[in-house]
Amino acid sequence: MIKSKMFQWIEVSSYEQMSEIAATIFAEQLLSKPDSVLGLATGGSPLGFYKELVRRHQEEEFSFARATTFNLDEYVGIGPGDATSYHEFMNENLFRHIDLPETRRHLPNGLATDLDAECSRYEKLIGESGGIDLQLLGIGVNGHIGFNEPGTPFDSRTHVIELTEATRQSNARFFDREQDIPKKALTMGIGTIMAARKIVLLAFGDNKMDAVERLENGAVTEEFPASILHKHPHVTVIYGK
């Protein structure tokens, strides 16, 4: 099997191993460039990664004091104080446990009255930061990265996206009632993600292996958003089941 020269593929035997390798990459990034701009993700895939990153930070291996972070996305209609918001996810799993200043933590505002203006503001902030040095990604079973669903233009920037039913159902476990699952989100665009200097993609579990195989062997097409990563010069895929 011939793998893309654009990718470093790391197959792991456990979720813990995937989390440790990813934490090492991010720790080394901060050690080599303390003022790094980091792109962060939510969901089940990075939970172990955040736990390991916090452990290493608290053992004084490195500091976040000069770093800046931008999250990929946030649901429309859910605010920072909501337990189901990605703001709260990040507070619970990372921000409350590290020395990253609050002013350097960035997520889209899902409660903005003008969502298009919020997307423009967020995109501008990323640019003013100097751009993302290292971006963390997961992958959806349909190949979405961020919340960029199949059919999203490859040159898209931060925008409002209508979530597919498959994506909504995959996130249903985080909500008490089906009617509470958001139908829209704000997300970095594929073009925004591709502007990151380095990318790390995490995928673990039987349910993700079809997507990984398609990423590895499939054509580059907007119907499988992650496929655009074949055109990025520095991608590390850490995967296993």
C-alpha cells in the first residue's frame, strides 16, 4: 500500500498511546516555540490527549503562558456558560488546569447576533495572531474536519454550517434530549485549517477506520472534506482501533 508522502502515518495499539504521542508533539511545539498559536478540537478523540497534556504541564515540563489557542468550532445558539458548549468542554478538560491567560483563549461565539460578522471577526483574529502553528483535528465518519460537512468548498473560511443528521446523531450523547441537539455551528473553514503550518489528526476506534481508509486511499474531493489534507505539506495522522 502506497501512502501519501504528505503524511506521517502512525498506527497505535491503544487510545492511550495515541493520546501520548499527540501530547508529545504539542509539548515539543511549545518547548521549541513558547508563543505558539495552537488550533484545538473537541469531541471524544482528544479527551485523553488533553488529560496527558495537562499532566505534563503540571509536572512543569512546559508552559502555556505565552501561547494562544483557537478552537475549531462552536454550536450556534449555545453560549459559554452552557454545559454542552465547547467553551465549557475546553474549560473542563484543559483551560482550568493550565496557565494559559484567558485573553489568549479563543472560541467562536455561538450566541452572536450577527453570525456572519462573528465569522469574519474570528477569521481576522486568527490572521492577526500570525496564523496557526499546529492544528489538532479529529475526523467524522463522513470525513468532516471541524464541522465542514461533505460538499463544503475547499477554499472556505470561518463560516456558519448546517449540520448533517449523521453529525447531529453522532453528537447526541452529549445532549439530554434530541430536540436540544443544535442544527448549526460556527466552524473554521477548510481553507482556514489548511493555512495551519502543521496538522495532527486523531482517529481511534472501529467506527473511524472506514474514514481513515478513505483518507489514505481515496480521491481528493469536496464530498470527503478530510481528503484535502493530501495537499498539505505537514500532516501527522495517529490512528488505531
